[in-house]
Amino acid sequence: MEQRELGRTGVQVSAIGLGCAGMSEGYGKPDDAESLETLTQALANGVNFLDTSDVYGAGGGEELLGRLLRQQPRDAVVVATKFGLVLRPGAPPVVDNSPEYVPTACEHSLRRLGVDTIDLYYVHRRNLEVPIEDVVGAMAELVKAGKVRYLGLSEVSPETLRRAMKVHPIAAVQSEYSLWSRGAEKTMLDVCRELGVTFVAYCPLGRGMLTGKVNSLNGLEATDFRRRLPRFADGALENNLALVRKLDAFATRYGATHAQIALAWLLCKHPHVVPIPGTKRVRYALENAAATRVKLPAGEISQLDELFMPSAVTGDRYPPQAMRGIEET
């Protein structure tokens, strides 16, 4: 597995990480035994960068990762988790960035993960009413206390990142980025490169659409949250599936899967990007990890850029309500 530096920390992480959200919610019924096996096999194949959040599975995602960590040397895993989205019974989550909440959230995450220190701690979503300087200032106290090693931000603007960096070094910015979610190309990717910040791309496979394995909503469980996403809605889905079929020729030419081509596009285009495709299946975790072997030349990267112009994608990435806390990248 290739390695990439996490920001300017000197820490090396696998060029492809593993997003753990779907192991506890969102993509049908969880299966802890299968998820643990997937995590174990991913580590055995060089994937050492594992990403979760305190909101996934109402804390269950961190507890699941904690079970894995008890079976592994602590330095074998770079653990990333997030705070800031607070669940409410029967209502959408609220965004809490208050400095008073930061240490409380961290203590809960440490307990669920079963560790003394979190390697990378993100603000999951941004509350514009709380100055980012105050949020990062509170997070910096966690670093001083030895409870967190490095800080990250999720779904923030370049301006927010620059302001945050004046308070404390930021190792990573996380946002959705893939062939069909390319907002980060406007400014954020360049700013991260300038500042020495790793850009962590979540949903680099378009929530499974770019794998070519999603052909209709019929194959998704009733509880699968993709049924509520605009890009999977009737009308949009058919257009987006036609777009995904443009990966066929690339996959054939390289003897690769659609997913591997989509990940190789990210890796070959940006040396400071680390994609974290999510899966709860061993097969797909190993398939994704092998994408580092696919080397796309500049000409084919440009072809993919043209084929997947943002204007060709139908539907927003989230419903309007879920866009709260997401800044323009």
C-alpha cells in the first residue's frame, strides 16, 4: 500500500483509507461481525487510516472501531473521528460547535474508542454562529492535554480553513469529492496544497453509484438512506447511471473495476488527497485498496474530467436540510 503524509505532521497514512460510517448506519442493517472482519482484513492489506464519527450509529460506530483497536497494536492504526453533530430523538441533529461542548464530546469518543489519544479529531459540521477561532482554540486544548494529536475540519470553506490555521495547525480537511462531486476543485484543493493540508475525500465512489453495481433502487434495503438522496431519485437515477457507464471502457482497458478507476482518478490527479471509500464488505475493501496499482496518465485523467463535468450530474448530493453546516468549498 502506498503511503501519504498526513498534512505536515510526518505521520504516514495509507493512500486509501476506510470510511466506517456505513458499518453502523445508512446502508441497510449493520452486521458487526462482518464489519470487524472487513476492518481486520483492510489493516492486513495496508489500510491503516480509519475514519468514523461520534454520530455514526449514535456512538456505535466508535464502539465498533474500539473493538478492533483492542485487538491491534495502537500504532498500527491512525484513528480519525469527528464531533459536532448532536442527535435528538425524533428530530434532525443539531450542530454544536460550542467550546464548552468540545471536551465533553472528546471524552465520550475516547471512552467509546477505548484509547487515550485520538490521532485526528475533526469538527464534523460548522455552526456559523460560533467563531471558528473559538472552536479550534478549544480543540487545541485537547492537543495540549494529550487527548488529541492532530486537528481536522470537515465541509468548511477555504476562508474558514485559513482562519483556523492562524489558531492551530490543521492536518486535514474532509469533504465529499469524487468524479461526480467536484466542488472542491473550485478553490479548496488548491488552498490545501498551498497550506500543506491533506484533503480527505469522503464518498469518493458516489455512495456506491460509481462502482457500477447500483442499477436501481430495487436492490437497496428499505432502510438505505440513499433512497432519500436527490441523485438516486426517479429521473435523476437513470441519467446518472448512463453517466457511470462511461467508465466501462476505462475499466476494460486497465483490467480494473469501475471503483478502482474512480479511485485511481483521485490518487493520480492529486498527491495530497486521501480518499476514504466506505464499505462493510471484505471484498470491496480489498478491491478499493488495490486501486493504488492503477496508474492513469494525464491524458486519461483529462478525459474523465470532461466526461464527468459537474453539469452532467443530475441532483444535489444531499436534501436541502442536510446541507446545513456545509460551507462552499
